[in-house]
Amino acid sequence: MLRTRLITGTLLVAALVALLWADGAAGRAVDAEGALARALGGTDGVVIVPFALCLLAPLLGIELARLLRGAGVDAPTWLTVLAALAGAASVRAAPALGPGTAAATVAIAAWATLSAALVVHSRGQRIAGVAAATGGTLLAFVYVGMMVGTWLLVRCDVGPWVMAGAVLTVKASDIGAYAAGMSFGRHKMIPWLSPAKSWEGLAGGIALAAAVGGAMAWWSAGLPDPRDHVPVALGAATGAVLGLVGPFGDLVESLLKRGAGVKDSGSVLPGMGGVFDVLDSPLMAGPVVWLALQVR
């Protein structure tokens, strides 16, 4: 199992590096005045946006629908995936729209998702379970769609390598929490939800994430694009916050998996489970990273 996880993890890192390199290269090659740049609101995300909308969000939507059905909630896969796509696309559309129009676009997308969910889940003159099923659809809109969309907004503010540094900082909290928990963990944090998590592990995760965040910010000073420069103090402070948000995202997925009575969200990644099992902590961290970039 460990060997499989190491192989899968190595391939995922290689795929991420290739994706970000391709995104940066494609952005430099795209005509800044062309139709594609106007549609995206710039030349950023030429590769990442299609990847997120055509592959990542649908996979997460499929896994979320499976988890919801496991918990007894009516969650048609097609509707859950559409809700996730609506959330991601409406948030990512912001750079190409004015502030008022962007807010209205997200609100209209949420309204359309809510309306569609109510119609679909009440078909056949059914009343029982409609509220829970509609809530599940809106969960896909926010939890998958808007969180993915926020990471796409991060890409609009910084280059692909700073975005990779932010993801690495979030995952560092997982590594630090695991190492500290295994070495010093004595006091369980939430035993009824995640028996392996301890307060000592949480502290270790925050410490390592702060250190990695500061190191990534220091490294960013050498990048050629000035918008990629992040102050070291801000990087460390953001890392510390991500050390809290990352475990929260992990606990959110644990809540869904326990409700569904499953160990993993899926089986698409050998040795690691599903896409949710890998992205549970980074997924909820997007808004924190975006906010940090606004206060530079």
C-alpha cells in the first residue's frame, strides 16, 4: 500500500508540475487582445481553467454525489456535477466582469442551481427528502464549485508557481500534523469524527505550514514577475492560517465519508482513494489564499 501511495503521489506531483508549466507557457503564447484572453479576463489560466472545468470539478462532483447517496440523500450525478460546474464557472468569470456584474453572475448561478434542484427533487409530486436533496445540490455548488473557482481566481492574481507554493503550504500542514501526531500526539482533538487527529498534531501542522509559507514567500522574491512577490511575514502568517484551514477541510470530508459509511471518497487514485481524499485540505484553503493576496 505504501509503495502504491508513493508511486501515485510522485505521479501526481509530476502531473501538477507539467500542468502549471503548460499553463504558464500557454499564457505567454496567447494573444492578450484575442478572443480567448477576453473570455478569460486575461491570459492566465489558459490550461488550468479547462482542466478544472472539464476534469477536476466533474470528478469531485461525481464523488460528492456518491457520498451523498451513501448518506441517504438523493443526489443525481448529473445534477451534482452541473451544480459544481456552475459554481466554479460563475466565480471564475469575475475577472472578465465588473464587480457588480460578477456578484450578480454568482447570485444568478446560485438561483438557477437552487431552482433546478427544487424542480428535479420534487418531481413525481414528491415532498419527502426534497430539502435535504436540494441542500446536497447547493453543497456541490459551494463546496466543490466555488472553492475550485476561488483557486482559479488565485491564478488570476499570481503566476502558476506561486499557486503551486500555496498548495504545497497547505499540504505541509498535513505532513506536519501527521509527524507531530505520531511523535507527540496524546490529546485527541475530535475522536468521534477523526480518532487519529490530536491537538499536538494540529500544532505541528500549523508550525510546518507557517515555515513552508515563509520559505515560499522568500523564494517568490526571485521570480521575474513582480505580482508574484509575497512578503515573508505575510507568507508565514498565511501558512499558519492554512495550518488551521487544511485540517478543517480534512474534517469536512471525514464528516461526509462517515455519513456515507465509506473509507475513501473514490478509487480513481491507486493507494490514495478518490480526488476528494487528496484535495480535501487544499479545497477549503482557496479563499484564504485569495484574501492573503489582496492585502499584499
